[in-house]
Amino acid sequence: MKQVKIGIGIALLAAAGGAGILTHGALAAETEYRELVKLPDGVKAGELSVVDDQVIAVLENQLGAQAIVSYGGDGKELWRKELESAHYAVGDQAFVVISGNEVAVHDLSDGKETGTFPLSEGFRMSGSGADVALESGHVIITGNLGARLLVHKLDGTPVVDVTGGDLRQAAISSGHLMYFDGSVLHGRLLSGGKEWQSPHVLEPYAVKDGIIYYIKAPNEEVEVPTLIARSLDDGKVEYEKALPATQDVRLAGTDEDGAIVEFADSGEWAFLDAKGGERLRKPIRSASFRALENRYRPVVTESALSHQQQSDHRLLLLQEQGTSAFGNPYHLGALQVMAPSGGFTKVLEHSVEAAALSPSGGAAVLGGGTLKFYDAKGNQVAQESVPQGSELLASAGGTMYVYGGSGIAAYSGEPDPKAPAVTKISGEDGYETAALLSEAVWDSAETVVLATGEGFADALSGAPLAYQEGGPLLFTEKNELNASTKAEIERLGATNAIILGSEPVISDAQLEELARMGVEPERIGGGNRYETAALVSERIESDGVVVADGATFKDVSLASVFAAQHQYPILLSKGNRMPRETTEAMAGRSDIVLAADRLSIEARTKEEDAERRVAVLAPASNFTDALSGANAAARRNASLYLIGDGGLTKELKEQLERYESFLVVDSGDLIDEGMVRSLEALVD
């Protein structure tokens, strides 16, 4: 029998601090979202279990638990056990129902009763403090207003009968029973043996791998709050760790390596190792969360913290709600996913009911009436509406379950990761950056266009030609073929290379080397940049031409996407004067577009621009990045933006908000990590 017990979403820890909820179980299927069950008004599922192909829910209303119901994978009801507000507990393979003084045991797979046994005389379940749990094949029952605790095996055999004053948080782990009586923590072996106890203990405690962790409050024995790790097998203390007396501390749980301690005053979580040493400290509230919180100037707040670990990934969730200084309610959430590769942080300006890790290291977040999926880099990749009032979330066997509201829904599988919002191409220099850009955009190409990387003059007309030939614009040095460029030509499998510029701008020796590589070289070079551009224009048949100032590459770069996609060659002017070479090349061309007239170009490409979802960004001060980026933008049907000294201005950010992803071409790291994060924020 495959069985997965799902408690209340991403609950911080059980009294025993034990089981995680992401366990391989059942109902993994193709990726799809489906609402399995629609519940009657006023009824919700408070607990959920998955047994083989069954979804088992505890249905409750305002009066309490009403029934335990099993549903098939198609949402059809298979069996039902009415509770009528009786006490109950659901375990791994069975559930128990206590009516009056009798305990009935039922098989979880079919709901059938397998046996009954009576409780001890004088034991009462009514009143406060009544509780029942089913753990490790034992029924744990607290009654008599918290003054008596019973433990029975499922066959009714009594194991423990404890009396006290305020018994609570009883749990079984590794064959041991643990419970609080007031502020005294007790532990004992179920099969018999010496009992240990520790007074002045703060709630809660947590158990992991046979070790119980708890914090002792300052008393005559310890002057400061002290974290204790005690072995359940022999009762010996593994370590004691003094905690700051100036901090409000609590045990936040455990992970695979040890205990987690919350420092409320400093707003941090400390992750400890098996010997109590601090291995990691994380802030509970990030700077961005505090900035958002300060907008509300809260006067009343409530917050909850939770932690989850799956393999080497961790999820920290902060849920906060409160009242602002203006008397308005607000909800905030902060999600931190920690992973060896870095993880991500999300600040959410809406209610967050629950969150869970996904198998690939992403996360699902329930809140605001939706279930949102984030990939391992924090990109939102899917969103689904959920049943009204849903507040609980858990994962089992590749299926994410949403419950606690008007129905039970399931999302099978996992959405595909989202392509990175920002891809940055950055090599050691302009040559390598252009080669890396070519590798990112072109799988192969028969023809490459080659220009010198030592000056922009001959490269100005290169983008439309490269676009027509279907290959990248690459750069080389004066006397030898650049190593990065050579390697990229080989990777592309190119058989032709068009060289822009005369010797000695690009030496004949490089053409000979290309020939030895099996690449047929063709040189297009005039006596100056104007003639070279005019010669290039002869290779491009069209009715139009783009004229740009040959003294700068900025206007040319920005106009190159238009010129390439409309197959207009680029001719060059000398400021306001047209050289003879340009005038002659313009003959017969009816549509003359000035590169400096950006408003005119934008008006002509308005419809195309509206459909573009990718933008290429390059520094305005680097011609190799700008010109190779222009050719790549044309190839990707993207827009091109050149970033000047002012960086990402407010006006520019407003223009960039409509794009879904960005390609940054930057050999000099002028578009720094701060700008990249700003671009990521625009997409998210």
C-alpha cells in the first residue's frame, strides 16, 4: 500500500517535528489541473491523505469534523464514515473514531471497521484538552481536561496511562513517547524503562533521527535560554547551546542536519549542525520585504513562519497580516527557496495561505485565490484559479493538492521551467562576446560576415548583409584571425566568409587562413567606409536605403534592425553632406530613410514593435556589442536598445515593461548585476 499523509499545508512541525509532506505516493499523471471534488456550502476538507489511488479527506463544518470520505482519482466518492463531531485520528494505514468510551479502528484503504476496544474506566474525552493522535501503530488519547494520557496499540492493548495537570503535545517517535505536563517535558520508552524529564521547557519541541530538541527557559539551572539536544535511546544530552539572553528565541524546527532556531528580535533563523554549531543564518524579513512593510506603517501585525526541506532544497515562508496606520487591513508574504545553485526570494503583496517545494527545486504558492508555480530560478511559470476559500496545500507523488475551501483540486505534474528573463552574453572582449552571441542565436550558418574589431567604420553596413546571408556578424583583428572568431566559424560549419574592408584593415593572410579552413573568403572593401558601404549595398536589392552618419555607430545600430528586416542597405553620410559614393549608390532607390529620424522609423515599425516580446540591450559605447547585437535582434525579431551613461532610466524602464525577456550583449560589464536584476523585476 502506498500512502501519503498530508497534514495542514506546510505546517511548521508536528509535536514530534517529524514527517515532511513531500513523499512519493500516488496519482502522478500528465500535467493538468483539475477540480476533483466540489463540496456543499459550509463544508471544507481539513485534512487529506493519499492511499494508493484514493484521496481521503476529513470533511468539517463550523460544528467540527463531520465525516471521513474517500474519493477516487476521478473525484467520485468511494466510501464514507460519518463522524458527527466525534473525536478521530488518521494514521498511515488506519483511522480511529472515539464515540463515548469506545475506540473503533478502521482500515484506511476501504473504511471498514477492523476492531474496537474500551477506554479505561473514568476516562472522559469531553471538555478542553481532549485530543487523539495515531502514530507508529499506537493511539494517543488525552482527556480528563488534560489530566490523563492513554496510549494503546491498535488491537486495544494498553501501553501507557499517565496522570498530570496539563498534559499536551504527546507524540511517538523511534519507540519513545514524549509529552508536556505544564512546562515539564517528559520522555519514556514505550516498551518500558527509565523516564526522563526536563523542567522549564519552552514550547514546542522537535524530534529528528532519534534526537529530541528543546529550549529551556532561564531558571536556577541555566542563566540564559539554552537549546538541548537529547538522545531518545539513552536519554543522554548530546549538547547544550546557550542562546542570547537579549533575544526572544524559539525552536523553529529541524532539517536534515540539525535544529533551526528563530531569533525574533533580530528577525533571523539560525540553522545548526549535529553538534550545535551554527552553519547558516538567514534573515526572516528581507530588505525588500521591510520596504514594502514600511509602506503600510503597520500598527497591528500577526505573522507565522514555516520551514520545509526536500533533499538539498529548503523553503522558508513568512506570512504576515495586520492593520496599517490608516486602519486598513493588509497581507504580505515572503518566500525564500535556498538551493546549492542559489535559489530565489519572492515578496508577495497578497495573502499567502501556504507554499510547498516542487520536485525540481521550484515552489508552489497558494494565496489570493490562485495557485502560482515558480521554477527553480523564481520565474512564475503557471497560475491556476482554485476553489473558493482554499487555504491548504501539499504535494504527494508528483501531484499538488489544494484544499481547505469549497472543494479539492489537484495539479498533476510540474510546469516547464521558464526561459531566463535575462540572458547576458559577456566575453573577455568584443571578439569573444560576438562569438558567444553567435553561438546563442545561430545553430549553424553557411555564411558569416567578418569586420575588424579595431574600428567601427567598415562594420556599419554589416547587419543588413549578415541578415540577408543568414549568418552572424563577427569581428577579427588586423593581422591575424581572432581565436574566438575562428572557433565560432568552425562551430557554425560556415563555408563562406564575407570580409568587410580592404587590406590592411583585415590582412590577406587571414583570407588565406580561412581558405585553409575550408571557408571561401570574399572581400568587399573600398577606399573608405563610404565606398565600402556602397559596395555592400550592391549585394542587397531593394527600393529603399537607410542613410546614417558614418562618424558614429549609435544611429546605425538602432536603425540596423529596421534595415535588416526590410532588406534596406545602409549607406553613410558625412554629417549633413552626402559623399559621392553614397549619392551614386542611392540612385534608383525611391525610399530614403534617415537613421537619425527615429520617430519616423518607429512610426513605420509600430505594428511589428507591438508584437515583439524580446529586447536586445547593448552598451552605447561599444560598437562590437551594439552592431553584433543589432544583427542578433533582427534575427530574433527583437527590439534593440543601447544603454548610455544614465543606465536604466525611468523612461527606459517604462518602455521595457512590455517585453517578456531580455538579451544583454556586454563585453565590458557596463550593464551590471544591478541593471540585470532591474530587468528581471520588470518581467516578473
